[in-house]
Amino acid sequence: MKFDDPGRRPVTHARSVITPALESRLTELESRSASGTVRVIFDLNPDFPAGRRGAANTVRTLLTEAAVRFSEMNVFDDIGESRLSRELGRSYVVAVLPPEAVRWVVHVDVEQAEQDAGNWRLRAIRRVWPDFEVSALLDKSVAVIKGDAAQATFGAFGENIVWAVVDSGVDERHPHFAKWDNLSLPAQLEHVDLTDGNAPTRDDYGIGHGTPVAGIIAGEVAADSVETGGRRLRVRQMLLDGDKTVDAYTSAITRIGGVAPRCKIVSYKVFGASRLANVSAVIAALEHIQRVNDYGRNIRIHGVNLSLGYSFYPEWFVGGYSPLCNEVDRMVASGVLVVVAAGNSGFVRTEVARNTDDFSAGVTINDPGNAFGAITVGSTHRVAPHRYGVSYFSSKGPTGDGRLKPDLVAPGEHIVSCVSSTAQPDDEDWDCPDYSEFSGTSLAAAHVSGAIAAFLSVRSEFIGSPERVKKVFLDSATDLGRVREFQGHGLVDVMRAIQSV
């Protein structure tokens, strides 16, 4: 450390007060020739003799000295009367300083304590943290299912795993898929369009459906990166106003990544701009995957995501035996995992004698979610599933013939993911963001697909054994304390699934 007062001796443990994340940021700024500042939070010592208020006054005095020593303007960042200052004033002080000023403040505070036999209670600062930018990102829902922990601990990035997205196409032009070339396939594989067009890597379904689903499973991008051409990414978020209307606003986004960022995605386009598809197209997609895998003899596509379905009517046939359910079960029997959205028909409306009633209803799992071999996924809150439980719209079990469904739940409310570059929104105020919020069990299913892809990338001995994988994920799920017909076995947990085998 270098200070402008040579009379002060260095303090060997001053750096320990600074968090590793901040230390890394300070070192980065110091390595640059140009000057820079960092926004920090001084975590005040609750055992300071004069209490936290006295600690805050001490820190502010040091900051005033730092402003003079390092000639920095606005070091308090309007801390004086701001709402932030009032909220943080009891425990923290926030400032914007150059790295050397942060180190100087910590150095002086520690040295003052050391002058009294190293009494740490005399230190005003307990810890210094970076004041991270907070954005509503997919990373939040990834963290809910512990996908970030699995990546950091086990390197569970989905490497060498291929997942089919049977949907409305996946937009190859979106920068989300550029870093890891998620849509670039080996010679034996191809994207397939089963609609009237010939554009499996184009998504014309509103603002996208297959694209955001694929973006949750895989892909990764950071703002100002090569993939974005150095520009900031923008996300459109929804706000509920006081009059109960929904407004939208667009803000910057710093980084976003799927649950299994490096997983390869094969697009099977079964519905397009008309938003209409037939079961036959989905069955055709499954049949094509069977041929690609040589009916289980050479598995090149390891899993399938079906964020689609239709309402099941028990009077048609016994649950789980429709043509599409049968094809799903054949796919599973051939060694391929099939993840299916439970459906969004868990909240129903009845009208009897001019009275309208809304309520949650059981036996509302959509086909092909009724398939025996499918991993059927319901929806939870994106960041607080234990508190808010299962989404009101999420289809509820059991199946029409009494089996437990859904199997798992995962985040599906206001999930941020990719917007198609050919978006055709109904909103007049649409301002062409890169990402937007989506809700539904479609997004929940994508989280589970990504979770299993991440799992298989580090537990490759389970490839070709979908029943075993399903058991691992059901047994390791987190109980949310809701009835089984709502939550199934509980919230998917990537970290626990990997650790359990």
C-alpha cells in the first residue's frame, strides 16, 4: 500500500477488512493507468465504544480527510440527506472513492485500534463491501434452484450435453447464444422446421417463446461484451401500478446466463407466427429425435423440452395414454429425458346463474404432462418459493387416473429471458429490448431442463438412464411445505441432485 504520509507504518491485517470481491475490484482499478472510483459500503462495527452512530461519525470524519488528501469530489455520493442514507445510516455508510482512498480509510481505522493494544472493538469499520449493481436477472431464478452453486462448485455448465427445444424456433441472431455457440451443432445434428416455413432458428411467436425457453436452458452474455458489440443490454420489466394496471419500463442489464450455459440447443420448430400447432407436428419432432439417436443405440440428443401442451379431458381416454403421451414414454424408454410444462390452467373460472367464480382446480395437468415417463413441471415464485409457494396459474394434480403430478416445481413467474429479434408484440410502447419478463410453466420446465443438462455434464454415467435421473431429481427436491398435488416432490435443486450420487 502507498500513502502520502511516510510516517505511518503499514498495517498487515488491514486488507482482511476488505471483502475478496472488493479487493479484486480495487486491484483491477489500480492496474489501470486512468484513475477510477469504486462505490463501497462501510459495514459499521456494532461493538464500537460509541455505538454504531459513533462509528458512523468516525467513518465520515475519515472520508472527509480522504476527500482532502485525494482531491476527490462528491465522495459522499449525496449521502447526506438521501433516502439511501436514512435507510442505511444505522449500520452502514456508503461512499464513492478511488481505490487508494478506500485502502487509506481502512488503514487509518485499523491503525487507530492497534494503538490501543490491538483492541478490535475500537475499529469503526467491521467490513468493506462493494456496492453491487442490482438488476432483475435470470441469475436470480438460477440461484433459487442452486444452479449458480453447481456451476461454481462442480463446473456444471452443460458441457457436451445436447437438448432439443420443441417449440416456436430459437433465434440464432440473439447475442445470448453467441458466446458458447449454443446453436452451432455437430455434423450429425440439424435444426428442423416442421411448420410451413424453413426457418428453425427464427422465432416469430409474438416476442418469442422458443427463444426465451432456450435462453433459460443455455447461453450466456455480459453487457459490453464482444457478443453485444460493446453495447449495453436492455431488459423490459413489468410494474404493477397503484390502480392495478401493469406498466413496463426498460433498464440496463449487466449479465445473464442460463442454468446450463454451455449446453447445445437443437431447435425443432413446430409452431410459428400463427401460434397454432398440431400434436402431429410434436410427434413428428419426437420421431425425428428418435431417428437421430438411432432409437437409443447412439444417443446424440440427451433431452427434450416440451413447453407446450393442451388441456386434458378425462372422458377422451385414460390419463397418460394419448398419442402424444405414448410418444413421450417411448422417447424416455429409448434413453432420452423429456421435461414437460404442467400447463397454465390451474386457475379456472365458472359462470353459473350469472355468478362468476374464480378458483384453483385440481386434475388440470395438460397433456403431454400426463405421460408416465415425463418430468412434469409446475411453477413457483422466481425468488421466494418458500414464502409464496406454487403459482396460482400452475396446473395442479393429480392426473385423471389418480397419479401424482406435477413431479417438480421451478421458478416460472416474471422470469427474464431472451426476446426474439423478430418480435411482433401487441404493445404499442414496445421499445425493442434484448430481454423481457415471461411467466408460465413453460419457463419452469426450461429451468428443470437446464438443471438436468447441468447434472449430466458432470455425472455423465447417467446419460441414457432417464428413469434413474428422474429419481435422483425427485428424491433431492426441496419440500416447500405445500400439498403434493400442487408442488409434486418439491423445488428442483441442482446442487443436491449432484451431491446425492
